Amino acid sequence: MTPAHLTAATGMNPLQTGMQLVSAVIGPDLRGGNADAPPHQANPGWIAVLCLTVGTALLLVVAGNGAGRRGDAVALLLFWSGVVLMVVPTSLRIAWPLVARGERLFLLFLLAEALFYFKVVYSPTNFINYDEFLHWVEADDLLTARRLFLSSPLLPVGRTYPALEILTTAIVDLTGLSLFAAGTVLLAVLKGTFVGALFLFYERIAGSPRMSAIACLVYMGCSTFALFESMFSYESLGVVLCVLTFAVEAASKDLRGRPRLKALGLIALLLASLAVTHHLSAAFAAIYLGALAVFETLRRQGPPRINARIAVGLTAILAVALPLLWMQARGSSLPSYLGPVIEAGFKTLLAKIMGTLPPTSAESIGAPSVPFGMRLTTLLGILLLSLGLATGFFRSLAMTAPSSARAGWRPIQDILKRRWRDSRIVLLTLLAFGFPVSVAFRLTIVGWEIGNRMGTFVFFAVGLVVAVSIVHFWQGDAPRGWRRIAPAVALAVIVLGGVTSSSLAPMRGPYRVAADQQSVERMGIETALWTKAWLGAGNRFTADRGNRMLLAGYGRQDIRVNIIEGVEAARVFKAEKLGPAEYYPLVRSDVDFLLVDLRLSTAPPVLGFYFDPWEPQKGRRLSADALLKFNDIDGITRIYDNGWIIIYDVRGLHGRS
Amino acid sequence: MGVPSNRDLLAACQWAGATVAVVALSDDLLLRTILGAPMVFLVSGHAVLRAIGVRTIYLSEHLAYAVGASLAAGIAGGFALNAAGVLTPLGWAVWFFAVTVGATLVAAARRDAADLPAWPGPVRVSLWQGAALALAVLVATGAYALAVREEATDRQFKYTELWMLPPASGDPSRLTVGVRSGEAQTQRFDLEITLDGRPFAVFRSLTIAPGGSWVREIPVPVMPTRQKAEARLYRPEDNLLYRSVSTLVPHI
């Protein structure tokens, strides 16, 4: 940086000084990167202390969840002090200079598994998230029917991607564990594998265990890391296969001949598995590896290596062709599944930017409320990431410029002339532009889903760029004093930001209306279990979103989202009276039972909807009269009542009773 | 590049064979978990890695790739067993055995097999460090047990369930009526049953403890026309209608 007093002494005008200052901050100057410890110096003392600290932190998290269930005032203090104790000391040690590679890797495992534990103890005996219920039902169906590709009314696209269910049921069959236990063991292994593979990937392209560990920490600041990628859902497996593929590909970059072919064999195996596991992860792998092949073709640096280019090209062809072939073979409904979400998200974001959002749009309902402290931490995390990206962007590019050109802006000129040593670094650096886009999507309600999913993949790039910024700018040559502490603290805040942005309410609390996992409690579960015990499994049921999940998961009922084609259940439940537009579809349908939860009438929906995100009159509070309108309809009987939840038998409408 | 020993592959085959035997002969959860889980996560993938001949530098790298290859083997197994119609416990055990043995044979036949990465050197752990690690595991395990207990005892809503089910198709003259308590204290109820609005049966002072239930099958006359049966649950202390349910009695 240029000290201010030099301005007068050198006679530079303020504009030049400003330019020099900006150039010094965001420019491509590389310094530092020499603070990697020699191998075999792991400090077991630090490891032991941090394990004990994390163990204590997890106890505090559990105590906080317990207090939250009871509504105790101390819950927040217990829970968040546990989270801080879990994240901060471990992050500080991981980011510290001169720590052994093995120690960094162990502590990354410790932190990742602690964050997984943090997710599991929210509901320690059963799956609880919406997506988890969908996959739980599919896995249970697979265990029951002992065959794949069964119909899946709640997640039609899920039948095309059964890999998670295959692996979980394999564990159940081989071990005798319950589905929940088998799924949890699988997810724990996936979490550890993800962090290990991510570390190896960064290490191979950045050439530094320290930078790799810091990049992994930054990745943990992604809003999907703590919860979304730990759910019993196909993306949790997909993202692991994705990063493993990248790690193997990066490790093989300097291989030639048969060793490269062998690596390609493993990559093909992983890509084939990815193609049948998760659509978005497979799509991202195709984009990354396809773009990598293009960048390799464009690259001018060094002697042309035809074999390497062929290997990268073959990898890209496999990454693109295998998912397409699988979709073609299975007749996937992916475009109809993802298309409307992406289209609505883009339209909403554009309308928001242009200020042309209609007042009746979903955005007018407003986002669900989040406690101030959580919002502040998330915002601080985003600001720090933005700062890291701004100061790391050109430095990341400079890192891969020809070694002879490391002064001033020459490295960037070389990159513009297509001279770079590693296309992966260039590609990832450019992909980091996805971060502001994903944040922009997250600011809309309709596009939130897109922004959230984008984050999972964009953070591969964000991790690298921010790590370069920390190592080559913020810590620099001699990380002492504030240069040693401040970046490490910033990384801890970034990880905390990932936790606070992972969910509306990471801590367990009392029942809330239409709030997915916050709506799951004992009475709803008991009612679903009652249906299985007294009505048997497989009855055609419909209900609100939360109870649909309980009925499908615990009750093993056949859930209908639509009463008949084109008539959503929401219309029947939300109408004040059962008019012809609701009655006749109900008569024509094959639905056996309706489940009505009167708690829905006690508050507006937390997520903005009771039934589905696309339901009419979103956000409007339901009335008890509307829910109880089935009481006096001839042919409908009220077979179950617990004071809050009522089950109506509508088989009398179809002449079946 | 030296020729690596094949002892690891032999051990993998023995592990896979033991898994087949245990899955076929034993229901012991612990034994099956100890043998079965590593088959899905590591053993088969290690053999596949050796068969492909991928060279790894670090143990962590080999483990990560082995997990990935195992997952791939498991996913492929799902499709293969589905096609063969044997998605069963024994089918899975045989699949992983076949993959492991097949990969071992390929690896053993290779002339250009890659060296296995070296194990990291032993880390000296002092007594207090070992004690701290053990304590950390204990605290985390205890905390999980506490979380399970918290969930088991968590009952935000206190409620009583009343239900009335139509006659089963086999016996059209019997209704099922049930009451189950999810209240905090023992409760007393009166239950009245009507048929098409006419009093049919009354049960006085049903005393139900928390978690307890009362279920009866009630014979009803089957008529030429469909009847509506209703059950009403009252609390005697305030004579308040507490719950009401209904069902249809089919005609002859």
C-alpha cells in the first residue's frame, strides 16, 4: 500500500494516489504463501483441546435445543454460545500459519462432522426436513417393494435419481440398521468425504495445504453447507461425487499416458454415478468440466500437450453425455421440474431490479422474519466474502500466470493473452462472479431457491479466491500481529455466517404454523402413526404440506397433492364454503381421506404458504370455518378428532364407505 | 515403481466373504454393522481402486477415492440387483463380494500396479491428551443421548384422540370406537353413540391415563338404508362436548 505522506513527497496527484491504492488492494501482487508448515508436525495437544472444546460446544447446542423446545429464555444463549464455541476456536487454528497439513485436515474433518452433528441433534431420531421426508418415503418404498423406479407422486423426478436410496437400503440390508440410522451413517461418511475431497482438490490446484484449508473453511460459509448438504437428500450425495470427480481430475492434470488413462477410468466411474444421483450436481460437473476443456483449448502457455487436451476433452464429453443419456433413457421430467422454478426466479429478479414487480406478487408477502443477530452475522459474512473476492480476484488469476511475469498488472495482461499455467484456476476465478448473482437471487422470495442452490457450486470458486486473498494479501509475507489474527477471525465469522444463513431457525423451538421442520412435533407424528395403525398403509390422503409429509413418512399413506388433474388440494381446503368448484372435483377424485389441522388457522404461514409455494392467496390466514366446512357435507364423515387435527373420510362421496 | 504387496487385497476378499457369511447366517446388528458398513463405504472401493491402478500420494487421498469408488460400486449394484430381481440382503452381500473378488483378480493380474500411499508416522499422544480425546467422545455421545431424551419427552400439545371407524368389509355390522389419551393427567370421559341421531349406546366414566387407550368394537344393526353413526366424548366435570366423530354404516 502507498502511505499518504509519500503523495506529497513524490508529487503525485490524488487521483494517481487513489489509483495506486486501489491497485495495491485489489491488484494482482502476490506476496506470502510461505507459511506452510513442514510435514509431520501435527500438534496432538491442540487437537485434544479442540476436540474437547467441540464436544463441550455440542453439549451446549443440545442443551439449547432442549431449552428451546421448552421455551426457556436461556435457550438462545446456550445454543449460540455452543455454535460460537464449535466454530471459532477450530476455525482460528485451521487458518493459523505454520500448522501441519495433517492437523489442518483433521480439524477440518472435526468441524465438518461437528456441523453435521449440529444438524442431526435438531431431530436425533428421525428425518425432519421436507426434502428428507421425500427421500425417506422413496427409500422405504424401495425396502418394501425391493425394486427401483417406483412411482413417486411427491417427487416425480426422484425416481430417475435413486442412488441415495440404493446406498441407504444397501446399508440397511447389510447391517440391519434402521433407515434413519443407515441414512445418518451414510451422511456422516459423505460429509467427511466431501471435506477430504475438497481439501485435495484445492491443494492440487493451489499447491498449498494452508490455502486449501482456508478455502475449505470459506466453503463452510456457504448457506447450504451446514444443513442443506447434510440432509437425507440426493444433493448431499451428488455434491460429494461432484467434488470427488474434480479432485481426481485435478490430481491427474500432470499425468501422462497410462496413469492419466487410469485416472480417467475412475473419473468415468464417478461421473456415471453422478449422472444417476442428482441432476443439478451432474449439470454443474458438466458445466465445469466442459468449460475446463474450452479453457484448455484456448490456453497458449507452454508446449502444446495433445494428450492432456484429449484427456480433458474426453472428461468433458463424459460429463455432458452421461447425464443426457440417463435422462433420455429414463424419460426424465427434469425440464418440467426445474424449468418453472428457474423461469420464475429470473423473472422476479429482473422485475425487482427494474422496479416492475406487481403488488400482488409473492414478493409482496415479505420474507419470513429472522432474528437480528442471525441477519447481522449473515450480512457480515457476505461483506467479508465480498471483500475477499475483491482482493483475491486478480491475485487468483496472477497465481496461474507464467512465473516470469509476476510484477504489476503484467500477469493479468498475460491471462488476457491466454497465457496461463492452470485452466482450473482461471475457470474457478471467473466462476466466482456467480457469488453476487446468487446473493441477488437470495434477496427475492421466488428466486431464493435458485440463489441457495447456486451457492453450493459457486462456493467452489469463492473458496479459492478468498483463500488466495487471505494468503497473498491479508496475511502476506509475515503473518504477525493483526495480520495473523484478523483474517482468522474473519474466516470464523464467514463460517458462522454459513450457519446463520442455513435455516430460518437453526435452534429447536415450539411448533410454528406451516414452517416445515418447525411444524413437526409429537401430536402430528402420533396422528400419522394412527392412520397407519388403524386405517392401514396406502390410503389416498391429502392435507397441508407439513401433514402430507408426516402422513407419507410415518403413516405410509399415498399422498395426493392434487385432488384431480388441475385442481390442487389447497383450493378445496382454502375455500370458505364447499362450492361446486370444490365439491365436484372431490366427488370425481379417488381421494379417500382429508386431514385438517386446525392449528393452521391460528397464525399466518411462516413460509408464506400452507400447501404449496404456488397456492392461490398466498400468505392469507386460513379460517377455522373454512377448515371445518366438511363437517356437514353429506357423504363425508369425521372419523378422527384430537381437538386440533381432524380426519374426514370422503369415500362416501364416491359411493365407497 | 515397486510391485505392491497384495495382502490388502487378500484381506478385502476375506472381509467380503465374512460379510456374505454373516448376512446369510446372523441377525446380530453389531456384527453385521461392523462387517457390512465398511463394505459399502471402503473395502469394495479400495479393491476397485487397486484394479484401476490409480496412483495416490497421500493416505487421505486414497481413502477419499476409495469411498468414492465404493459408492459407485454400490450404486451400480443397485441397478444390477434390480435387473436380476434380487435387491435383498444376501443379494447385496454377494454383489459386494463379487465386486471385491473381481477387482482383486484384476489388480493381482496387473503388472503396472500403483504403489499404495505410505501410512503417516505415529503421533505421540500423552496421557492428558488421550484423556481429553476420550472425554470429548464421551461428552458428544452423552449430549446425543440427552438430545434423544429431550425429544422423547417433548410434548407441546396435550390432547385426547377419539375415533370411529366404519365396519370392515368382512363384517358390516361392527363399528370400532377408540379413545387414546395424550393428556398430562388421567382423565374421565363419558362417551355417547347415536345412530342417525337416535341414542344407541353410552359408556360412562371411562378413566384413561396418559398414554392409555380404550377401544371397543360395537355391533350395530345393518339396515336397508345407509346410516350415520356418531360418537361424542364429554368431560363429566364440566359436561363439555370434548370431541365428536362420525362414520357411515353401510346398508345391506
